[in-house]
Amino acid sequence: MPYRAMVSTELAKLFGVLSHRMRIRIIEELRHEDLAVNSLKEMLGSTHAAVSQQLAVLRNSRLVVERREGRNVFYHLRNPELAAWLMDGVKFISPDPDEVKIMMLAIQKTKTAWSDEPTKSKKVKSTSSATKKKTPTQSRKK
């Protein structure tokens, strides 16, 4: 059984590394081509420091490898199947079609109910002000 514990520990580490949205985005951007930090920075709309920091985590976890060309450093996935595997994970976060139908029906019913309410409150307000009796003090002021 120690092998199960060891594998579970390693998988938990991997999931920990993948638990950051920027790291997931970096993996997806590196799916098709090697990229430099500046390119990733532009694609992610982030700072150079933030991208470099996340690349360091991916590099230390052996998920990303760097390649130098002169002064430029390009990053690529050590195992490109990782990006495909992440995309396969999308099915686990996609809503169930039946749940979507129920939610859309609930939204529509709520919109209908809420759109009817202002009309009812206007009638109540006008009725309540018309039936309000003037006090003797209010009559004298006019």
C-alpha cells in the first residue's frame, strides 16, 4: 500500500500546481508553441513579474521546460498532453443540461414576478394616498 500513498501524494502535488488560474492559462497558451515571457505577458494581460513567478512554479514542478536562444528564453510544455488533459477536465465543470433548463425557467419566472410587482405597488400607493384622511391640522394649514 505505500505505493498508493506515494502516487496519491504526487497527484496532490500536481493538482496543487494546477490550482492557480494563471498557471492553467500558461499551460493552455503553451499548447501549440514555445513562448517567451513577454508574449505570455501580453496574452494573459499580466505583468512580467507575475508571469515569471508562475513559470518558475511550473518549471520547478517539471511541467515546463525553458530553451534559450541568445538573450531570449522560450518556454514549452514538457509533456504537451497536459494541455489536452486540462481541456478534458472542462467536462467536469460544465453544468448538466437539465440543471441549466431548471435555472433558466426559474430566472424567467422570477423576472415575470418581479416585473409585475412595481405595477402592484404603484396601485397600492395611489390608493393609500387617496383614502388618507386629512387631519384637522392639515386642513387649517391650507
